[in-house]
Amino acid sequence: MTMLCLGEHHAFEAADQRYLYLVPSAAVFALDAPAGALIDALGDQPVDRAELIARVSPEFPAMDLDALLTELEQIHAVRPAAEPVPEMPAIIPLTPVESFPLTTAVLNVTNQCNLSCGYCYEYSEDKIVDTTNGAQPKFMTDETARKSIDLLFRESGEVEVVHVSFFGGETLMNYPVLSRAVPYAKAQAEAHGKRVEFNLTTNATLLTTKMIEFLAQEDISVTVSVDGPRDMQNRFRVFHDGSGSYDVMLPRVRELLQRHRSRPIGARVTLTSQVNDILGIYQHLTEEIGFQEVGFAPVTTSPGRDHALDGSGFDQMVTQFKALADEFLRAALAGQHHGFSNVSETLGEIHKGVSKAYPCGAGLGLIGVATGGDVALCHRFAGSDEHNLGSVTEGLDREAQQAFLERNHIAHKTDCHTCWARPLCSGGCYHEAHTRYGTTTHPNLHYCDWIREWTDICLRIYGEIAERSPRFLNRFDS
Ligand code: SF4
Ligand code: SF4
């Protein structure tokens, strides 16, 4: 007698088709009628294999249900009830971290900013690093930028394409150093037989025609931090004297969009309790200004701050995300572009069957470099002694990296072990967790409902597209 039970999964429907999202393999599986009947007959209680087939066979007499059941077992949709639930991926000890190549270095070229956004994690009460009175220099030097690039190439192993991201503070306040770092990185790429790609994040208020020419000529991806129409932008994104930045930002962004066409220029919006009209913001940024991609992220903050999103704020956010995601779906089925990048990023991960042991690349393939050259998990931790992973002079502290990766593995986040969304979430952003709970090791339990609802929306969209316009998904193959 072999007792069988259902494997860990999330069931959903799309385009009149039943699907299972299989948690152990992070695969999406379309159920045909016989497979659906076997799953239904299994229900919540273990059933003997022969009994299970006997229950379903009258409905599908011509079907080889034994072979179908074996297939369902192979993909872990069905599993032997006697076996314990599969453990989290084997982890400790990890593969020696020396063999993890670096792919991305985020250079915080300055920790200064010409704006004074009320919610900024770098300057607000939630800041991790004291960039005003602390030991960090205000601006990165040419030498530190070059050493950061050297470290990236030295630690990039067999990786063929590496990424250099410029971040701040306001990145363009140190334009001279970043503009000299680009040709240096290109020369290093050539010397190492690799390719290098660049990304720059900016509030756009300091952009000049000369800078725009440079960004276009060097083929640098640009993400503009912007919050939408004038009233939304000016709510938080203000200069030090309190005046709004919309009218300064707008003409510069228009020029950027007009001149720099080799890469999509993205907008990144921070959602707060007061800036939350997602549909209006999206429409303004795409149709009225001309951004090709718009991504939204809820503000990172301690609970209780005025701008923090509470439960109803997250509910409102998911309702609007769904409406915008439906727009994305309609565009995809019509073969048209839609720039809601939160959907396209999640669809890409679903398509590739991503199953994360860590929420992101921070401290794994990605590092953040502080203005003085200290290496940390990512740009948001740059300069934090508690999250230090070495320096561009001394090199990567592989021991600290190993310890961080062991401590922060999903296997230690027991709250996440029964969550079907964990292959894509894996506990969520370390910086968010540190701000909320004081440690990177804590899963972001305050937004689980939102994450699961959002993942379900994206799975349904994926299923609809897979059924009705599968060629659209080819873009996620690479
Ligand atoms: S943080 Fe929440 S949503 Fe994310 S994997 Fe853990 S339990 Fe699931
Ligand atoms: S820790 Fe958070 S901010 Fe840093 S790279 Fe990961 S997701 Fe991004």
C-alpha cells in the first residue's frame, strides 16, 4: 500500500484553465481534466495509490492514470504521505563563498543630496549610517571608484557581463567621478575579456545637457526616482528650503527621454500613505511625461511614521496593482508594450522557475561600496560597520560574507517554511527587515498578505498569457 498526499502547492485558475504553482520546484503546471481529477480525489487526506486510480478511472477509462500519477509524483505535485515534508534546500555549510562570483557593484559615489525627501531612508530617523556626522567622506574619490571596479572584475570569476551601478545620495552630485569611472571600467572589461553594463539612479534635478549626452553616448541605463504628478512629487520630494522639485525635474527628464533612446528610461516611485494614486501616477509618468518603465515600491520605514503604509494602505495598493496588472495583461495579449515593471519582473522570475534561498543578490553577487571604500551588503547598507564585507583596498571579507549568508538563509526563517510564496519572496528585503525588526535575519512578516496576493495576481497573468499568447513569454527566456 502506498499512501499519497498532495505536494506543497498554490492552486490558481487563468483563462478557464486550472494551474498549480509547485513550491518545491517553483514550476507552473497546467492541469488537464484527468490530472485535475486525481488532485481533487486526493483532497486533504492521504489516499492509497491504487484506490486513487480506482476512484478516477470510471471518468477517464481510456487514460493511463498510473503513468499520469507517476508524472505528478515526479514534479512533486503528489508525494508519498509517509515521507516527511521536504526540507528547505540544503544549506549549511554553503558552497565555499570564494566560488560565488560578483556580478554587480553599486558605487555610492556620494552620500549627499540636493533634495530632502521626507521619507528618505538615508537621512530620516530610520537611517542606518550617519552620513552627516559620521566617518564617511561625503564624496567618493576617483581612486576609490577605480578600486571598486578592480574588485568587481577581480572577484567576477567566469561571469561574462558585470554591472556597475551609480547610486547616492544624489548620484549626479559626484558626476565628475562617475563620468571618469565609466571609461575606466570599459578599459578593464576589455582587458579581462568581459562586458560591463552601467546603471545610474538619480532624482534628475541636476541633469544637464552635457550629462544627458554622456549617458546616451555611453549607453547607461537610467532610473529616475520620481513620485508622479506635481502635487505627489512635491509632497515629499522637496529641496532643503522645502520647495517642490517637480518643475525643476520635469524639463530635464523630458530632455533625457528625448535624447537618450538606446535604453528604456525607468521611473521608480516610492509609495507612502499620502502618495498612493498608483493608476494616476502611472498614467502621468508614461502618457504625459514619456517614461517607458515605471516601478513602484512601498516606502521603507518603521511603523507608525506619518508616511508609513498601514494595513488599509497595503490593501489599497494591491487593488490598484491589480488594476494596472490587468492593463498589462490586455497589452500583452494585444502584443503591445506596457511599462508596469513590477509585473514584468515577477513574470520573468516565474517563467525562469526562480526559487530563492535569499531574497536578493545583496552580499551574494552584489555589493554596495560606501564613499570611503567600505564594502557592504548593498547600497542601502553602504558604510554600516555592522554589515561590512571588507573594503575595496583590503578585498572582500569572505568570512564575514559566509557568516552573513549562513545566518540569512531561508532555512532559518521558520515563519516562511509553510508559505507558498517563499520561492519568490524568501523573506523579503534585508533593509526593510532591518528597519522594521532591527535585523536582516527577520522575515518581513508585516507584508506577507500583500506579497502572497501580488504573487497570485502575477501567476494568473502568467497563466493567461501562457494559454492565450505564449510567444510573449519568449522575452523571459534569456
Ligand atoms: S516573508 Fe511572508 S510572504 Fe515572504 S516568504 Fe516569508 S512568510 Fe512568505
Ligand atoms: S537588501 Fe533590499 S535594498 Fe538591498 S539589494 Fe536587497 S532588496 Fe535591494
